[in-house]
Amino acid sequence: TGRAQLIMADGRFLKLEQKEDMKLDLPGVKVVATGKKIVYRAIEEEASTPKVEEYNTLVVPRGGEYMLELSDGTKVWLNSDSELSFPSRFSDSVRAVSVRGEAYFEVTRTGKMFEVHCKGMDVQVLGTSFNIMAYRDEPAIQTTLVNGRVQVNSERETGGSIVMEPGYQVQLDTLTGKMEMYEVNVANFVGWKEKLFVFDDENMETMMRKLARWYDVDIVIESPKLRKSVFYGVIRKYENISKILDMLKKTQNIDYV
């Protein structure tokens, strides 16, 4: 469902639920939450009023999803078990946010650099669409470019920097710090935003981590051999998990409790 928690700069916690609307007035910003999204709108203030970056954090739990529009017009979709830290309004220099989990960005071109920070990797853009997957339980951080151009920087000296073109993905190994770029089918990595699970040569272990986050369940795979079995398919995210498991049961020699 569309649900999240907003942690304000002053420490307040606000629950965002799909069926409830909310309005806030912050310094230089109007905030409106409706349905599955929250929108920050910068308002004009006196020129003498200094811009202060007060950081908010949007936390999406397991079993949830939410969309955020930043004060510069940039749109961010957050997947389950993810969080985004961002200023209620940007200063006059660099636009910067940090993410944990998975997020899809459509960055508004303003002439100022937009930076996304996650553990081990920084992404710098001007105006573009891309996906970042940086879950703590995944062996690699992935940046997948849909359109535009981005530069990916590793926090480790051994990682270096890579300039990406659309249709490519950069993977950063969280253990070694090694960064590599691959040509990929972008649709496989952004399907979650369109309410789809897209599995293309995906092993059972990786697939079950995705299902666990979305359905807020804990999954144990008893067979070591089954963990490395690969699957192909497209499944709607809003199906009941039993439908997905039944589909796997019919196509593979597996059972579940």
C-alpha cells in the first residue's frame, strides 16, 4: 500500500497513509500529501531571508511504496524498505539527497548539479532518469540509467569514476569496492515502479529478497540447490503472494508452506 513515515528536521514523526491528506507550512515551503505521494513546493520569500537546508527523511516500510516531489520539481519513487533524506528546499549551490534501499529519480534540469549519496557510491546528474538499488542485504549497489547522462563515483580509491550512457548499469561490489559497467535491459530494473516484478535470469535467493520486502514476510529457502535456480517471468506486484508462489510451484519442482 501507499504508506510512509516523514521524519521532520525538528524530530517530529508524521505518518503518511493512503487514505489521509495532509498539509504543512514550513519555512519557504508548502507541503501537501495526498494518496501515495507527498509534494514540496518552494515559495518566494524576501531576498534578505537566507536559505537554510533543513533535512527531512521519508521512510517507506516493508510492504509499502511512496512517491515524493522535491522542492525543485524532481520526482522520486521509493520502493519498499527504503528511505530518502532530503532538504525541505535546496540551497543556492548543489542539490543533494541520500538514499538507502531503492529509488527511481526523474531529475529536473535547473543548471545546478543534483547528487545522490548512498553507502559506497555517489551519483552526479543535471537532468535525467535513473534507478538506484542500495539495500543493505544485497551484495552490490546498482545504478541503472534510463535517459540522460550521469557520473558515478565510488567512495573507495580503488573504485574510481564512471560516466554512464542510457541502457547501462554500474554495479559496485560492497565487499571489494570494485565498480563495473554493463549493458542491460533497463525495463528489468525499473519494472517495480510500474507495479511489476520482472525476473530475467534471476536466482531464487535474489527473487525471494524482493518478495520479502514487498509482502513484508520472512522467507527461508531450505534447499541449497534451489537458492541458485534461475527464473524468468513478469508478475503484477499487487497479486497475493500465494499466487506468485503457486506459479513457481507449477513451473518448478518446488513446494512451500
